[in-house]
Amino acid sequence: MSNEEKSTFKLKPGLGLTNKSFYQRIIKKVYGRDAGLEVIAALHDCPAISVPIILSRLKAKDDDWRRAQREWNKVWREIDARNFYKALDHQGVSFKSTDKKAMTTKALVGAIEGARDEQLSQRASLTDPSLAKTRPTYQLAYAITDLTVMKDTTKLILSYLDRLSTSYTVAEREKIEKWIISFLVTFFVLDKADFEDSLKTPGQVNDASGALGVTNMVPASAVAPTMELDAEEPEVPPSGTRTPSKGKGRSTAGVNGSETRKSLFPKSGGTSRVHSAKPSPKPNATELPLSPPRASENTTMPVDNVWIGTQPAQAEAPTSNTRSTSTSEKGPAANRKASFFGNTLTYVVLRIFETLYSRLLLCKEITSHLVKAEGTHLANPLAVELGLLEGLGPGSMNLFTPNADVALNADGTPVNPVGRFYDHLLECCENLFAGDMDQNTFEENLRFMFGTKGYLLFTVDKVIAALIKQVHIAMSDPQTEELLDLLKQERRVESPTTQQVITYRRSAEDIIGPDDSLFRINWDHTIMTMQLLGKSDPSTDDAETVAQRWRFYIESYVLTHPTEGVQEPKKMPFLRRNVVEAPLTETGCQAHNGLEIRVCIRTYRLFFSSNTEDFFWRYGDGARKQAMERLPDIEKKRKETFETWLETQRAAKNKV
């Protein structure tokens, strides 16, 4: 086309299309409404001049829009990922409010009281509620099998405690830390040195050990918790980086609270352990009536007075509360079912600790399950190769940056990044406590890693705060301190008898008093059971066979306090008014208790042993003579009383 033809060439409206609104709308959007009309007129009148200019402008605008679309796709991809996992979380919003109420003392005590009421109602509906098999046992039972998770739970508690500088002083935080470690070691019969070493930071230890989390999961059969046998509890050195090199006091002035236990959960996947020197023992405190004995003394539990003698029981097979194997490395209570009679404070502390432990254990089990599952949370290899994926996780979380050169197994296969979900959870908790991560980001991490179960740890800081509050109250409670002294004394006995357990229960009742409830909390290697005890509930439930139940009754019967297992007090078989009052005389007497009685444990028939007898001999004739002289007067008085009553009845009958 020549220049003259180009100058005279014009385009018809629509540019050969059926609808002219397509290109006109685009031009108006690029140039604006008023300028767009002029551009459209120039396009129709002078296409040779306007078309090249308009095409270059449209191409530049198309490049700008595509570039903006790529940038906005990242933002929308991030928002879509958040909304996807948030849409699956249908319990997170309501859980935050309900969990706070569930961690209160009223709610925790109400749960076990409701379970006890249900047990009693079921027992009352039975044919014979007096049977031993129908007696209520424990109301709550929890399995605590993973020692690694228990240590991680304690680390989170101590890590959160270090950030409470505004709520508690340095001395109070030290006391709370010592109380928690001492109570957990004593109750769960743990190895004190190993437990304290696991709470230290990697900078304080030298020996390499297994990584925390999934790579260091410890099965229950491989861990044999033990405890020290020292009679006096040593001064527990505070763990973490808060311990100064010199001086008795510790100061955290000028130190950021987020750095005190920042490395409790190492990111490199390894920790260290060193056995520190044994600290000097504390000075002797004022001993309680049932204070722990010294190491040189015989570590036996006291028993109440016995008012009647019994023959020793025959040898029986070991029950479920003892274990046949024993090693010198274990404590006395490591091979048996250990009992603890506590009050409401100790019950609440253990319930909150178990709640936090169970939630961490669930996340660890989910991590193990995801590692075994194929194609779960794996990055797209093509997206990694093209550089379109900066990290694994929703939006800007970038939990793990894919790096094929580093993340390789021994066989050359790429490492599944979900294996670090549990470790990353602990790191997120640390960052949340330190203020380096906000609550929304913390929840997004949990939703991505653990799906519909991540909401259980939304309130991890609130749960730990509730536990620390209860511990602070227990430290200032003298009754709780006395109960802990009894607990330490019970843990030093290798195999307590039934009478010792009953005496232990009576001592705890005397300490608690009638205003508080008594709880029996048993620890049997990996099972923790809790029971709210009533006045008629037995102190132990180890009796399984008929002979064991009979032996338990005998051992309780011979003690001076009321016999356990008897539902109602028995009435006296004699009337006090029929007892003849004999004056005190100087006559002597002699008594001999030699009669032996045997009871059949199946039929409860009594059998008197041959050649055994009881006798009472009061020699002298003065007392008998005086009693016989008063006998006619007593009979006359009874006769007059009876006749008076009879006349009254007759008179009343005649009036009718």
C-alpha cells in the first residue's frame, strides 16, 4: 500500500468484528474514557499512523499487567493457602474459650467428681453392692509412655517461666523451677541426674546424644526411670543459662528473657549431656511427725498401733503392683506401683501436666504417621527445579527451604521434611513465648503441620500459665509440703505393706483435714490413675484374689482405726444398763489371752483351735460379796419401774 493509499485508508467501526465494544472497552481502560474516544476516532480515521502507536502501548501495558499478575498470584496463593487450612479448622475458635475454663480447679475437680458419681450410681443398681468387685476403683487413667515428650513438656514449662519476669521475681522463679523438677522426679520415679541434664542447654553439655522429637522417640520398654536414694534432697542447680559462674544468687538484669532458654530445643537436631558434680545437701529442716528418714536409718514407713496379734500370711504369688526384676541402678519404688495421697492442688498440677503432655504426644504421633505416609506435605519437584517454590508451608511461612544437596538420606533419597514437624513445633512455642512470633502465625504453622488437630496447642501458653499458677500456690501451702514429704518417704520403701499404705492414707487425711478432698494417684510404670477417695473407700486396690482381699481385711482390722471396707458402724451387742456396777476393791485378778480363732475365707465360719483358751480370774471374796448384797435392791428397783409403766399403759387403755 502506497503512502497516498495509507493516508486515505480508513477502518470501519468494529474492525471487521461483529461487536465493536471489545477493542473500544480495552482502549478506554488503557487511555481513559475521554482520551480513549479520541484514540478510537484516530484509529478509524488514520489507521496507518495510530495502529503502530496503539499496538506498542497495548503490548507494554500487557507486559505490566502480566508482571503484576505474577506478583499478585504469590499474594493470593498465600491467602488461599491460609484460608484452606483455616477452613478445615472448625474447632479452633470455640476451643480457645472452652479450654481456659477447662483448666480451672473447679472444672478439673468437677470432672473426677462426675466420674465418681457415675461409678456410685452404677454400683447402686447392682444386685449386691457390698461385693468387693463392685467397689469403685480409679476414675481417671492416663498412659505416659514417652519420656522424651515428658522432658519436652518440662522444657516448655521452664521456658515459659523464664519469660514471666513481670509476674514473678527471680527468687520465686527459681523456687518454682526447683519445685517442678523435684515433684516430677519424685512422683514419676525418674533418674534425677539424667532428667536434670536433659533440661540443660546444649552449650552446657559436652557429650552428644540423640535429637529431640521423632528422631529420638524413646519407647516405654527401652526407658527404665529411676530416682536417687539420698535421704536428704540435694540442692537442685537451676538449669538453663541463668546460672552465674560465681555467687549464690542469680541475676538476669540486662539479659533478654527470650534468650535465657533459647537453645533448649536445638535446631541442628542434636543435644548434649554431661553429668555434673553432685551438689552439697541442704541443711536439715524441721522434721515433721512423718519426715523422711536419714540414709543411715532403716527406710521403713510407720504403722499404727495394732491391738490384736495375727499369724504371718502364707507366701503368695506376686501381685500386679510389684515386678520380679530389679537392678541396683533403679530406686526402691521403680519396680512397683507407687501410690501418692494428695490434695486438690497436687491433683490439679498433675492433670494440667498430663494435658500438656498428651497434646505434645499427639503431635509427635502425627509427625511419625506423616513420615511413613507417601506423598504427604512433599514439595513439587518441578516447582523446586523451576524456582517457583521458595519454601514448604502456606504463604510466607517457609518452614523448610528445599535444598537437594543437604536434605538427603544415607541412601541418597531426599529427606521428607515432615520429619521435623515436631521439632518445629517446639521452636514455634519458644518463639511465641519470646514474642518473636505472633499468635496468628503460630496458629497457621500448627494448622499446616497437624491439620485438624493443631488447635489443641493454640492455648499452650495459657495452659502453662495455669500450671505455674497452681505450683506457686502449692509452694506456699504447708499442707502440700507435708504431703510431698510423705511422698518422698513412700518412694524410699521397696515394697510397702498394706498396713503401711493404710497408715500413709490416715496421715494424709490428718494433714488435709475435712475441708479438702483426698486423692489417690498411683503411678505404675507407664500408667497414672487418679481416684477421688471417700471415707469408706479402701486405701489400696491391689487385692485381686479372695485370699488377698481377706488378708487386706485382717491387716486393716488389727489396726486401731476403723476397719476399711466396713460400710456401716456395728452396734454394740450389750446394753449398758444391764452392766452391774461393781465397786473397786483391792482384790487382784489374772488374765490370759491364748484362744486362737480361724476363719474360713469362703464360708466365714469360725473354728476354735484345740488346746487354746482365754480365762480371767479375780481372786478374793470382797468384791463378789458386795455385788451379791446389792443384787436384791437392783431387782426391786427394776420391778417397780416395770409396774409403773404397766399401770400407765392400763390407764391409757381404759380411757379409750
